[in-house]
Amino acid sequence: MSRRFNTAGPCIRAEHYMIPALSRLPEAPGLVDLKAYFVVHAPRQTGKTTALRALAADLTTRGQYAAVHVSCETGRAWGDDIRAASRAILDRLRSSAEDTLPAELRPAPWPETSDGTLIVEALGAWARICPRPLVLFFDEIDALQGQSLISVLSQVRDGYNARSTAPFPASVVLCGLRDVRDCHPRNRFAIPRVPGAAAGGDPSRLGTSSPFNIKLKSLRLGDFTAGEVAELYGQHTAATGQPFAPGAVEHAYELTGGQPWLVNALAREVVEEMAVPATETITREHLEAAKERLVLARATHLDSLASKLAEPRVREIIAPLIAGDPLVLDPYDDDVSYVRDLGLIAPDPPVRAANPIYREVIVRVLSSSVQESITTDPRTFVRPDGSFDLPRVLADFAVWWIENGEFLTSRGYYDEAAPQLILMGYLQRAVNGTGQVEREYALGSGRIDLHLRWPYAPRGGPRQVQREGFEIKAWRTGRSNPLKAGLLQLDRYLDRLQLPIGTLVIFDQRTNAPPIDERTAITTVTSPAGRCITLLNG
């Protein structure tokens, strides 16, 4: 059977193109040799399970360890029922051992004991009879909830602390979405705080120690490097003979930021869904089309990621990111770490969308309701020659905004960026899949840049691409008129796009701002560089 790009579940070497799993966790074998207890964490769909299974198999094959990978997912349904959750995990652990270990390394029947010691007694009994040191990989540890999570982690810690006098696994690895740390009660791994017990009476801090404070190190499974993306796509070329055009692989890395699911999904979309023949070279244009299809389809991974945008602590980070405002957080606030662990933002400072596809998905999701409420037929924005009628779009938006803007921005959902999201939703509806709107936004920039691309063929002639540049600014209470700064910024953006004209949009969000009417909503101004700029006042 030919191999393919995998976007569902762990990779299997015989069936899927894949980067060697062991190369993605190079530090792990050394930590196991140190008999360390450690953590592996990364956003969803980055290859954690594939890497851990490969590591467990390699450690066992080398003959030095009995290593087993087990998922804690089966314990999720049992909530705070410690006994049921522990039993479910032990059942899966036995099944995994029977599937992957020779008979002499497998556990005996688990001992009967009290609910709160099922895990520690079972692992101790297995370590006592196993002829090799035990190494256990507990995957999806964050699937456990409440008291069950605390119990499992505490039992593992107890067994670790008693290793000098009682047998216990040589190394235990916890794997999940987040690091295991004692930082905040909103952390899924934090112990519930005892009222009034927090140090100094601070309700934002925990009143007890972490249940897994024995970890030696936390490893974050990283995204693919540019070289690994080239290696993965090269496997497809070697298997099928289908080449990638010069610059195409680099463009795939640019679009995905190396996020493993996206890297595979982008290529899979081209090869399987768009069905580009193997005799045809895969180009940047194919990858751009695939990107747009993924965003529009809201594939499972993208949809589950987007659903996090409704969480208040995610909104605390994403809203100022979109609006271009500075990020202001309390000293002990771990919202940035949380959103980073989800994979929505890049793993290193400054705070920014993790990659261009996520950047697009975030705005598309948040502005989708606006698109649903626009009744204007997008075909009215297409001129007879096929070009995009931007002046009409701006005029229609101005009228629509005057009628609906106050209501739409009063809902309190992402209110810092509401006008910007509404305009982007309107433009997205206007281009209606024919054109594309590329967005750039960043913390503290004070603006959003938009690049609209509209392909058309006038009067049956050669294909052209109409391009329009926008700058979106907000005028807030206590701040000066952003017109001057906006024109300077727009000039720089248009220079980069090599465009002669552009549109500056200023939303007046000041308290008691004067109303805008149709006569004053759209005017023309001259930029410092002498460009004729359309000014839309909202």
C-alpha cells in the first residue's frame, strides 16, 4: 500500500510519510537513563503520541528496559471517581503491555488495595517482578479531571519518593497539552486551592505544592523545522515522482510555521482532495488554494482550536493581539502560557499568531457571524469587466455600519477588536471566495493591515490580479487622533506592497464620539508620500 500524508491519529511508518519519531525527542533517552521522571508537552496534533510510542518501542527493543506507552483518555469519563479512573488506566496499561512486551516483562494480576492506592501498588508490584527497569509513558494525562488527576499524580510521586526502599518504575513520563506545574488554579494540572490557604492570602495562587514536583525536566515537542518539512515532502516525491516547484516547500513552511498537522493537511489537500495529478508539479498556487480550502472547511483540528477562542482567558490574549493593543497582564497571570500551550500563538516572544493559517482562522471564526448577517449580494460588487468595485463596497459598508455598528459592538464579545472584526467580516463576505483578504496584526502595533487580492480576466483578456491595501485604526478615549500616524503607517505598508493608493479606516471608539453620517463617512486625503488615500470614518 502506498504511503500518504496523515492527518488523523498517530503515524505508522508503513502507511504514512513521517519524520523519524525518535529525532523529535532527542533528550528523552538520556533522561530515561538518569532514571528521571519528566514531562513532555505540546499543542494537539503535533506528533506526541507517535514520538512516545516510537521511544517506548526503541527502549524495549534495545533490551535494557521494559517500556510501555498508555493513554489516560479512558479515565476522562470517570471525573472525580478515583477508583473507576484508576481501574480504567490500569486496564489500558495491561492491554498495552500485552500488545508490546514479551510475556516475561508483562505484569501479574494487579493487587487489590484501597481506591487511593491502586496506581502506586500496581506499579510497585509490576516493578518488583519485572526483570528489567520499567519505563512508563502516561499520554493524555490532562484527560483526567479533578480528584482523579490529583490522585494519580500524587500516587506516582509517592512511589518515586520510596524508590530507595521499594521497587517502582525507573522512569515515568507524563505527556499532555500543558506542562505540569503549580502556577494557577485555572491550570488543568493545578491542585484545587483550599479557601484561605494561599500564601499571603492571594486567591490567585495555590495553597499547596504540585502533585508532580518530582519532575526533572519539561520537554516541549517542537514544530517541524524547514528542513523536516522538506524531508517529509521529499518522501512523497521519492514515492510518486511528483515534484514540488522551486520555492513551494519553503512556502508551505511559511504558511504552516512547521505545525505538523498543518504541514500534512496542506499536502494532503493538494494530493488527495484537489487531486493534482502525480505528473503535475505542485506549486505555490496549489498550496495557496489548499490553504484557503482548509480554512473554509474548518477541518476538525482547526475547528477544535477555534472553539478555544470563546474561553475568557484566551480572549484576554487574542483580543489585544487583533486590535494591535499592548498586552497588560497581572505578574502571576499564566494566560499567555495557556494560549501558547494550546498552540494558538507562537512558542516564543513576542505574542503573535502561531502561523499565517491560524492567523487567518482566528479572524475568520470571530467574524463569521458578521458574514451571516450581511444580505447584500456579493455579485453587486463585481464590475462588468470582472474587477472588484471597492468604492461601492466602502460606500455600502459605511451605510451598513451606521445602521448596525452600535448594536454589533454592544455585545461585549471581543469588544476591543469588534469594529475591526466587523469590517474584515464584511470584506470577506464581499470577496465571497473569489478574492482573498490577507491580514497582518500584532500586539502594540495599533493597527491591522489588509491586503485584498482579486483575480479577474477583463473582457476575456489575460488574467490579472487587482490588489488593494488597507490600514485599520481605532481612536480610543484619552488618545489623540490616529489620522497622522495612520497615514504614515499606510504609506509604509503600500510601499511594501508596491501599490500607488490605499484605504485608511478609522473607527472612533471614544466615549460620546460624534455620530457619523453618510456624507462624512468617506472622504479623500493625501498621505505624507503624496498618495491619494480613501479615508473611511466609522
